[in-house]
Amino acid sequence: GCDKEKLRVVFMENGIDAVIHFAGFKAVGESVAKPLKYYRNNLDSTITLLEVMNEFGVKKIVFSSSATVYGDPEELPIKETAKLGVTNPYGATKLFIENILKDVYISDNDYSIAILRYFNPIGAHESGLLGEDPSDIPNNLMPYIVKVATGELPHLNIFGNDYDTKDGTGVRDYIHVVDLAIGHISALEYIDKNKGIDYYNLGTGHGYSVMEIVSAFSEVNHVDVPYEIAPRRDGDIAECYADTTYAKEKLHWEATHDLTDMVESAYNFVVKNNE
């Protein structure tokens, strides 16, 4: 994404009408340890992309932002109009990019920009063909649970059980990755017909704790997930879930997959691909 010449070739060889910008490093913990890596990659790649889009007169973009732009939320569920603030460099890059996109729109009102604030995507495609299988120790809960369930890792580390939540473990809004994908199609269809810049939460509106996810995974898939409690991680917050009213209203989109679908598909993906 940072290589402008290669990007120009892509735009030259293809008739591009709109862009979905997914590219970026995304581990909160790593961003705290290596902030410059995150600022360089996430900001540079976006600026390069926007410059090339500008050269080719492409003015429609869907951007993958994140619920991290809400920082430690003052109110739950979180509305798109909530106060923004960040607790780690990863979140800071997302907020910077949102601001860059806003400034681009202010400079030229012909742009159509949809900023999608993802909550916590998990699960896999039901075919078992598409899913996630990180090569080292995962940064995200679901692939970590899966590696413990398959015996690849000895136990799950639960980072902190003393948060002010129902069982002391962190609460997040987990959204099935297929619902998330459909949300992008809805956003593309919307920006195709409407100019402007707008912000949408992509979540389910339900918060589940780490313990609830672990229990659901064990029950649905009939596997053991041994765990140990570890210290809290830098940059993590206690609780975070979405108010999803706005995306329903504007994009006519809502999540339809439940927690059972999420934990079942995540495990199914790995079982199918390890046969």
C-alpha cells in the first residue's frame, strides 16, 4: 500500500470506481510496543492510496476503522456520535485516518466516504474455506481459543479478571465476519448513490465477556479450553459494545449471526483445514 508506483499500475490496469481500504497493522499490544511501525505503515499507506485515488479521479471509499476510536467509552452502548479518544497507537492511527478522510471531504464535496467502525470480528465462512489461522501466538481471542482447542497451544491466557464487568473479564461486541462482509456491501451500495462522509458502527449491539465466549465455545464444539488468568494488557478497556441503530437506519444492514454461529464456524474452519 505504501508503494505508489505499484498502486498506480493497479489503477491504470483496472477501471476502479470505488475503494475499500482494509490495509493496516491491527494488534493493540504490538502498537504500544512499536508505535512507529504502526504510524508509518497505517498512515503512509492511506495517504499514498488517497493521492493515487485523487490522480485517477476516484472519489468513493469505504474505510475500515475500529471501535478503538471511542477509547474508554463514557456511555454504553456506544453511538457514532460518542466522544472520540484513543488508548493506544493502533487506535490513534484509525482516528488520524478518519480525520484525514474528513479533511479530504471538506476539500472536495464530491467524495462519498463511509467509515465503518468495526467491533470485534470473529468466526469464519461456513464452507470452512475462509477463516483465520495466524502463524504465531494470536493477538485475538478467537484464534487463540481455537489453537488451545486443537492442542496447538497448552492453554488460553485471559488478560485480567478484575475488570468492572459481570465476571471480571473484558466485555466486547463480537460480530460474525460474514455479517461484517455484508456490511461492506451495504456501505458500497450506499456511497454509490450518496455523496458525503458518514460513520457507522458494525457490531451486534451485544457485549459478551471473555469467559462467556470460552464457555460457549466449549459447549457448542464439545471441546475443553483450559485457561489461566494473566495480567491485564496495556491499552485494553473493560467494556465496549455498539449501538447499531444508525447502520440499520441508513445502510439497511444488521448482523444476523449469533454467538453459536460464531464459535461453531471458527472451530469448523480449523477442523476442516487440518484434516
